[in-house]
Amino acid sequence: MIKRNKNIFIINMIMLISIAFYGCSYKSSKNVNTNMGVNANEKMIAFPSSSKYYTDPSYRNKVKWGFIDQTGKVIVNPKYDYASNSSDGLALVVVNGKKGYINSSGNMVISPQFNDALQFKDGVAKVFVNRDVAYINKTGKFIIKPGYDILGNVSDGMILICKNKKYGFADTNGNIVIKPKFSLASNFNNGLAAVELDDNKKVYIDEKGNQVIDKGLIFTSDFSENLAVVKTKNALGFIDTKGNFIAEPEVNVLGSFSNGLASINVHNKWGFIDTKGNIVIKPQYQFEGGYIEGLAPVEENYKWGFINKKGVMIVKPQFKFVFSQLSDEPILVQGDSSTDEDYIDQSGNYIFKPHLKYADKFSNGLGLVSTDGVNFEYINTKGKIVFKLK
């Protein structure tokens, strides 16, 4: 059996804060190559030198990694100890246990020097030197030097920071725009962030740090589509970015909005409401996965299918699992076993036949598949094979 991690569709309930904690102390960065251009629109897909990487665990440390483009053309022959797909024009590579970045031409632009590193987003990337967390730009320069207890991910062009147990925010240029002064904080979305004051009071602030929504809240969530789930002593509902209560539906659980609809739970059944609080799809499902481009996965009798925004079942429940995907990518589904997998489009049509023994989520326009569990190839969103692994 081939094993790997996948993210199963789950309800997008929002917690106040979900950030990995790391200790920090300053260390200087090494010299980097700053003369290479970066084209954020060109996408690269990392591939291993042998299919045995996926079938033989003892082979994991024996392969090298290279890159292809979306047509299957080899950009970089396998030579790295590990690599991941490009993001924001740069791709992460590992050399002798250290991580660095190459551009879409295959040139090393930030030399391998970090103990750990994440992909670039909005022109910056989170990196780790020993256990010290920092942010760099595309030249490899520290924009936020080590020295913070926590650095969050980029959201709305802002980075949550924490020092001495106080939270604030920096922008993607590394400027501290809101000094650390809050007891807790969540990411910015739709121009607002939920924070907790020293007296445990919960409010929303704008990007200048001004308190703009103060409604006696005892629960807050991130804004999504300009609405946020909140709770007071007397109500559970949605507020808009002005702090006005839009709806107070009589439900047990509320999800965040996506495609104009939010999930609700009533007596352990899931349905959906619109932005005015009207129930548009009555609670009837065991579980749901939120709307993406007009479709939502729903579970009936322990099988998953897909409904449209009117509640019409477009793809009948038949899958054991469905997996999250971007709006313009095929949907990965799994049958009764982990070796019964397929891709479907948003009309429920299979994009690749025969059925697959292995399939992974699409990334940068390509998906990795195997029809026999031994040989592996990359396919595009039309189901065409563009590159075969050795």
C-alpha cells in the first residue's frame, strides 16, 4: 500500500489563532545571489528521479529531485536531495540538509542555508535558522529578523508577530505597523483582525491598530466574504465589517462564508444559509466541506457526493473521501480503498481512465498518478500524460 498525507475536506470553522510556536534569537544570513530575475507566473513541478520513491521506503534517501514545467519539459535534471513545487516564482530545494530557493530558470537565487523554510507568498517566505524564525524577501534578505516568539503566515498583506507574549503585526516589507500589545490576535482578513485585550475583552482592529468593532464579544472568528461568526452573551450570528449584526440564526454551529453560503449545524445535521441568515439548504447531511466554485462536498450514509448552490445533487454520494482542491483544479476522490482513486471535474465527469491506484492533489497544473501502483506519471487537467517517471 502506498502511504502519504492528504487533507480531507473538513468544515472551515475558525479558531481565534492557530500558529506554530518557535523560540527565537538573532543569527545573520549567509550571502545570497541577488542578480537572478524571478517570474512569479512561471510554475515548476518537482519530480523524483525514480518511481521507487513512492513504492519503496528504503529508496526515499536514494533519489534526487529535479523540475519540469506544466508541459512536462525538464527544466532542471534531478540533482537536489529534495524539492517542492514553485510558489510565487521560486521553488524550495534541499542540499545537504539545508534549504534554499531556485527560480523558474533553475538558477539558485537564495543559497541553501536554512534549517527549515516554507514556500514564498506575496514576495516573502518564513525561514528557520536552528529554531529561530524569521522572514526573508526574494533576494534572501531578512525583512523580519529572528527575535520573535511567533511569526504567523501572510494574510491580507500582514504578518502576525509575537514578542514577550504580546501580539502585533508587520507588513510584507518588514515594517512593524502595529506594535505588539495584545494578549491574543488572529490573522487579518477583509482588512480586520480579531484581538484580545489585557482584560480578556475581544474586539476587531483595522490595519492601523484602531479598535473598530466592540460589541461585547465572547467569541470571534476571521472575516470571510466580509462577514464573521461572533458570539455575545445573548446571540450567535454574523456581523459585517461595520460591526452590524446581519443574522442570528437558531443553530448549534456556524461555519464561515464561501461562495455566499455558510454551513450550519442543527441537531447534528449540516445545511447552508445565505448572507441574510435564510436557510437555503436545510440541514440534512452528516457532514459537509464548504463551497468551492459553486459545488460543495456533502456526506450521506458515509459516502460523499457534491451539491450545487441550490442543493441539487450534481454528483451522487459514492466516494469514501474527497480532498480539498483549488477552484480551477480537478477534484481528487477516493473509492472504498486507498488504491481506488480518481479525478473528477465539477460536473462529475472522470478526467482520466482507467481508475487509478494512486493519485495526488493537483499542484501547479499537474497531478501525479499511477494506474498500476508501480509506474508513475504526471497528467494535466485534461487527463493527458505529460511526463513519466523512470
